[in-house]
Amino acid sequence: YCVEFKTESLSHHCALENRPYARWMQYLREGHTVCVACQPPAMNTDTHRCSGDGHNADGNKILHWEAVGNSQCQGTWKKIRQLEHCSCPLVHSFIFT
């Protein structure tokens, strides 16, 4: 499954990232909708959920995220909805880890 989030805030460290494999962090923006896929091995085998997916969060709850590979690139987002059938666009798509 996938979860759509609206990015509320992010640290300035994301824009400073210039390592070739991590340049995607430069394109994160406040107010953008991002799509995050929950796939194994991040998925819990008992609950079939990914940690941090905002399962019990309503649309007003602020949730925290952190980029893998750069713990200084972090921020907050609000859950928009969960999609059982993923249709994430090629840009602004991520995977839970």
C-alpha cells in the first residue's frame, strides 16, 4: 500500500545535500504532496504495516519524517490518505525503511 502526505516543514539541510545519490533531497518542498510506498522488508510481518505510516493519525496530526542517509534532512508532514493500490507518480515518491 501507499500513503500520501502533505509536507508541512523541512530542515534547510535537505537543500544543501549534493551527493549524487541523495540529490533528490534538494527537491523536497513545503506544501508538496508526496507518496510513500510500504513494501517488505520495511513492512512488519505481523501487522502488515510500515512504522510511521500514520495509521491511526487523522488529517490534522503532524507526523515526523527523516531522510535515510542524511539524518539532518528531516521535517513534518500530515497524512492525506492511504491507497491500497499504489499509483505514486515518478517524482515525489518514496519508500518506508
